Amino acid sequence: MLTFFKRYNLTILIGIIFIVIWALVTKYATWINPVIFPQPLTVIESFSAKIGELVTGVVSSMKLLIPGFFGALVTGIVGGLFFGLNKRSREILMPYFHALSPIPPTLFIPYVIAILPTFQTASMSLIFIGAFWPVFLGTIHGVLLIEKHYLDNAKSLGLKGPTFLLKVVLPASAPHILSGASTSLGMSFLILTIAEMFGASSGMGFFIQYYSDFSQYHYVLAGIIFNSIIIVAVMIAFEKLKKRLLFWTNLKADGK
């Protein structure tokens, strides 16, 4: 605990200063609208009053995010390995990949709503679309950066098929795959929140949109803060998992 405070003492201090300024401005500045910018104590009280609803919303959101994200993760890795190892197929389709990947997934909202039967499946599809491209292109990039002699040595040892993929290609391209997965996870939260603001009956984005419609901004701020904590916690946990999976890169860095 002491090490934590030594490492993040300035970060904590900045947070405390921000809260103090927030409290002073919202209390004494007459030009601040108290409805839109409530005092910190009011937000804390709102947070305590709605904690059950907030937790329920997170659980509801995870039911949409997890299938969409992991579906994109698996599909992106498998597809990326295929096109990374098949030069001719990659050359033919790569222009289409580069053309489609920058398109914001939210542009597909009218189509997924019209085609898919429920809000849940439409939201999972949007999350899948947004999370797919960083993993897919990251996997291709990771495979292409593997040194040719490394692959040739593996093949000379008789490695092929699933063994070649799992023992050679996948570990060698893992840093780029997981980097793309990290980007995809952040994108998934963004798309999830936007989708829930328009058609959900519960969730992280729904909570904020619902109370903003009634101008109850103390609940809105409580929701924003709570959702930010959840997102940051998930991203930190993923980074720790990534670091553990890529332990050999950490050892290499320490050796330098």
C-alpha cells in the first residue's frame, strides 16, 4: 500500500485538487447552473442512492459486451492468422480490409436494427463489428513481422498444421494480437455505451441517458463516474493479463 501511494502520490494529489476546485466553484460561482453542475457531496449521495441500479446496469451491459468482444477476438485471430500466412489471399482482399476498417460501427445502426430481431443482438453485432478490425489487422501485422528464418526453422523441424500455429505463429505474433485486443476492448465499451443510450431498458449508457432526460444531472454524473471506474478497472485488469501472457517480452526488456 505504501509503495502504491509513493508511486501515485502526484496522481492522487491532482485528483484531490480537482475535487476541491469542483466543490468551491459549484458552491460560490453564481454563473454555474447548479442543476447541470451539482456539488460533489450531492453526487456522492446520488451515487449511494443508486448503487444497486448502477450495479444492475453493469451486469446488463456485460451480457452484451462479453459475447460481442470475445466473438470478435476469436474471429479476428483466426481470420488474421489465415490472411497473414496466405499471401495471395491477403493481396487480393487487403484493399477491402483497409477500406472497411475505418468505417465507424455506429453507421451500421439502421441496418442492424432493421435486420436483427432484438436490441440485444443488434448491440452485440455493433460491438463485434467495432472490436473485430483492431484484432484482425493486428494479427495480420503480427504474423507479417515474424522473421522468415524463424518460420523456416520451425518447418525444418517438422512443425506444421495446428502445432505450427499454436507453438510458433501464435506466440510470435501475440504482442500485436493483444495490442489490437486492448484497442478493441476500449472500442467495445464506447460502442456499448452509445448503443444503450438509444434502445436499451438497462445498462451503463441507459442509466446516464435516462436521468439526463429528466435533467437529474447529479445522477448523470454519478453514472459517468461509476462507469469510468468500471471501464478503467477492466482495462487495467486486461493490461495485467496481457503482461502476464507476454511474460517473455518483460524478461527480454529486463535483460536489456
